[in-house]
Amino acid sequence: MHSVSSFLMNGLKKMNSIVDTIKARALKLGFDDCGIASIHDTVEDAEIFKAWLSRGYHANMQYMESNMDVRTNPTLFHANAKSIIVVVQNYHQQPSVWNSSYGVAMFARFSDYHHSIKNRLGMLLEEIRRINPQLNGSISVDSAPVLERYWAVKAGLGFIGQNTMFIHPKLGSFVFLGTIVVDQWLEPDAPNTDRCQNCGKCIAACPNGALEQPFTLNARKCISYQTIEKNNDELLDADIDVNNQIFGCDICNMVCPHNQDAIQSKVFKSDNSICLLTDDEWDNVASSRFKRLFASTPIKRIGVKGIRRNISHVKKNREE
Ligand code: SF4
Ligand code: SF4
């Protein structure tokens, strides 16, 4: 009996030491926090997500309807998935010079984060596999059908705000999330007990009432959807006030009290060649200059055509 319990204790200690190592390595790789959740194949939020889709609140983002089975069952994303490692990356930028009256969301003022986060998650997975070569895992940063915000909450890293954002209790909501789904059980973290203050400031501040009720976003009314996700061949919807934004929107993040003490990201820094652009330069940005300026940033996604369309919507709003 004694030897069995020592064996179990040793096994447990070994697992805990792996978890400690994973978290320490994640911080060393530049991530701001790391947590672990146990995989269960029925995601409680699946019904809420399906109801949201059925109301058409995802607008034209049809990709959200696909792979529903994978989204709600991580073992279809990675065979024998047992645990999920979630990392948090602060991207908040302290106010810096911004020469234009047009607005660009904070996350688009520096190099595209996908590459940086994926690379470092790859390094983290390699290091874990050096400790435990039997472990296999799959990485996701936004693009895979993994409910990252849901798992970040399950991993004890924070909570969801009325503005539908994931909020880290110390870092706020200007954060990116990344995950590694692994096929070995790892000691999970306890749930986080912090909560959204339910102050309603985000709902009141949204220029288009896109937060139709607490925790419910109607993407069609959201400036981020209109200026980023909308097909470049379509105009923005005439009833949308883009509030001078030509790429994305931070309003419901900026007003949130959980972001009051947000600190400068130690990994991402705004690119001065974007911050110093004047209205005139934005208005007249030529294709070749656009490619050079935005090649490595998320703005590249909508191209010069998308930026011109968004600027002309801002101008229309100003005339009204
Ligand atoms: S991102 Fe902007 S438009 Fe979208 S919900 Fe928040 S405040 Fe409203
Ligand atoms: S602004 Fe208030 S209600 Fe909205 S997410 Fe932040 S704390 Fe919650």
C-alpha cells in the first residue's frame, strides 16, 4: 500500500513539475501569463454560441458556422486531447504620437501578432516534448476552430466582460490568446474568481449599439467587422457610424475600468512609420507605398482598396 501511494505521489510531483516548467518557460518566451485547463468534449458555451449564430449576429463571417463539431469537441482538433495550455500576450500600447484624425485599432499598429505568437508557442511545445517525448500537441492562434476565450476562462486566466472580450484581471483586455491542445493530462488551474464590474460603460459607449445586450455582440453593427471583415468589394453599411475609424475599433476596450492600469506590452511596439502618417498621407497612400508600409501589419489584409473605402465612409459620416 505504501509503495503504491509513493508511486502515485511521485507521478503527481512529476506532473506538477512539468506544469511549473511549462509556465516558467511560457513567461521566459515573452508571454505574460499561462494557464492550463482539462479538456472535456462538451463545451458548455456551445449552445450560447449556436444561438448567437442562429440570430445572424456573425453577419457575413460564414467561416464561424463551419467546424462547429471541432469547436465544441477539441478531441477532433487534436486526437486524444486531454489538456489545453493557454497563453496570454499583452499588446497594450501606452499613448504615443498619432498624427492623423483617422483611427486605427491598437493591435494593427505593429507587426501581425500571429507569426510571433505561433513561433513562440512552437518553441514552447518543443521544450515540453523534450521533457515528455510522448506528448503531442496542436497550436492555435485565432485561425483554428478553438474557442480560445472559453478555454482561457477555464484555465483560470480571467473572465468575459459585457463587451464580450476576454479580460485578464491584471492586464485588462488588450491581450491576445494562444493555445496548445495536448494529448497528455496536465494539472489544471483553479477557476479565476474575478468578474466583469457590470458597469455598462462599454455598452453605453458603442456608437452603433453593437453590444445589443450584455455579453452579446451584433457583429454587423460593429466598426471592427465593418472596417476589417467586410468584403473589399462592398461598401460599409450606410447606417454605421465608424467614429473616424479606418481599421478596427477600441472604444469598448478603452472605456473599460479593467483597462485603467493597462501597461505597455513588452513584446509589441507601435510602428512609428504608421503612427506618423497624416490625414493627407492616408488619403493619398499609393499602392506601392501601402505595400511597403503595411506588409507586416494586420492592415495588409484589407489592402489599399479597403483603406480607401473606409476613409470615404469616415468622410461621409463627417458630412452628415
Ligand atoms: S469594437 Fe467598437 S463598434 Fe464594436 S462593439 Fe466595441 S465599441 Fe462597438
Ligand atoms: S466596461 Fe464595465 S461592463 Fe463593460 S466589460 Fe468593462 S467592466 Fe464589464
